[in-house]
Amino acid sequence: MRPVVAVAGRHRVSFDGSIVFTGPSPVFDLGLAGDLDISLFSAWFPALPPGDGPLQITSRVTGPLDDPQLQFAARTPGVTVPDISVPAST
């Protein structure tokens, strides 16, 4: 898969990777990276309280199709939701 990037305002999400279906053990290596605002999550998941703050995410799924391995990381300089303030963390 060629790298694909979607940008909307200050939000960015990119995908890259490969899937191999030939051979005795099909495998894949798919990645996602993005810069989003926490406020988007309450629009996508209305049950969540509204929040604010930037979030940088990266993830990668690799390995055979029958035993995938997931790596995920999220970074933020700080996130705020009602009654909760989370300082910068990894």
C-alpha cells in the first residue's frame, strides 16, 4: 500500500504498509499515525464527555494474519475533559 494521508484543518491521519497473501503464511505490516484533537472523540463517540487538547497517535499491526501483533503509542502535551486534567504523558 502506498502511504495515504488525510488532512482536515489541523488534523492529520496517515496510513502505510503491506499485506502479502501469497506463500504458506500470509502476513501484514500496517501502520497508522495521526495528529488529532480530543474534541473529535466526543463527536465520534457521543457517550464520552467533551474534551480538548492535541493527541498524537501511532500504531502498527504486524505478523501473520492468524497471530497479529499490535503496537500503539499516544502522546499529548495535556488533555482536559470535564473534572479531569491529564498532564503531558506518553
